[in-house]
Amino acid sequence: MKTSRQQELIREHRPENIARRLQRPPRGERISDLVLGAIDGCITTFAIVSGAFGAGFSPLVVLVMGVANLLADGVSMAVSNFEAVNAQQRFAEHARRTEEQHIRMVPEGEREEIRQIFANKGFSGEHLEHIVDTVTADRALWINTMLSEEYGLSPVAPNPLASAWWTFVAFVLVGLVPLLPFFFGGGNFSQKFAISTGLAGLVFFFIGVLKGWVFRGSLLRAGLGTFLLGSCAAGIAFAVGYTLQRVVGVA
């Protein structure tokens, strides 16, 4: 008797489903952009909340500082991620041009690279030579194989604009969560700070759950792992903000 998980895996590994899955771009890149923006946005605004709480500022000051920094830092994060992904894209383009030139100028040397790459994977004899002939007969396949095996590059080119956009969206939307208590009247600063702290913790937990769901791991373990990491970062932000504000206040 097969379990439901085994039956699901059997369906996923039918030829038509495998072909459909391999045609889709990898999901990891977009998830990394979302996680990067979400966690950084939450920590950024919670650091402002905690620093203002330590300094005894009013909730209105927290709201103004929080929103201003949220938008400014969101743009900064988006630009930084754009530049990072753009640099990665330029490196991939340079590597592709290099391999195209090498194949054109020293084809036998590039064939030998393919031969050694697959020999290191355990192929030999006629099987190895057949692989070398098959790969080098298709110029695009040849280049993509070199990019993947020699440079460790994905055949799917990264998109700097998409990475910047999703980083900004995640940063702003998730970064607003710790500020939500300050949009509403009623309650003192201590109550609002307690609610903000709880919301930040929930954000970290659900980001981890999202990662666990996408990569099909343990949802609880992923949620708790990200919660602990995010809590440590937020705790450091609180300690630094509180200490600096106290020092400035004493001075």
C-alpha cells in the first residue's frame, strides 16, 4: 500500500509532468528576493520602534520615522539588489561570450573540457565519447553545459528589474507590520510596543513557513528557524537602539 506522499511523487514523476516542471524557471531566485526584502523590512522598522521606545518618543514620532525610513530603505534595498543581480547578469554574459570565443578558436580544447567534466562524473569509454559528441554537436547545449559545469551558472538569466521590484514590495509591505499599532489611537506606548513585538515575531515565523512550503520541508521547523534568526536580529536591533538612545539621553 503506497502512502499519499508516494502517490503524489509518482504523479510528479510522470514524463509529461517532469517535462512541464523542467520548463519552468527555478523558484529559488524569486523566493530569495522576497525573503531578503521581508526580513530586512521587518527588522528595519522594528529597530526604529525599539529605539524610539527606549528614548521615550511619542507614537507619532515613531510613525513618521518608521514610514520615512521604510520608503527610503526600501528604495535603497531595491537599488542594491538590482545592482547585485545586474552584476551577476553581466558576469554570465561575459562568461557566455568567453565560451563562444573559446569554442570558435580552440574547439578541440573545449571538447576535452567536456570529456573531462563527464569523465569526473564516472563516464568512460564509448559512453563518454557518445556524450561528448552529443553535447558538442549542439552549440547552444555545448555553451550552456560549460556555463553550468565550469562557472556554476544557471541557464536561466537573472532579471535585475524583477529582483529589485519584488525586494521593494516585500520590504515595504512586511516592514509596515511592526508599525501597524501606531496607525491607530488608543493605548500607551508600552502596549503598542508589545503588539509590535508580537507582530514582528509572527512575521518571521510565517516567512519561514513560506520557505518550508515552497521547498517542501517541515513547515514548523522552517517557521521556528526563521523566527529564531529574525528574533536574534531584532533583539540586537533593540539592544543597540535602546543603548544608543540611553547614552545620547544621558549625554
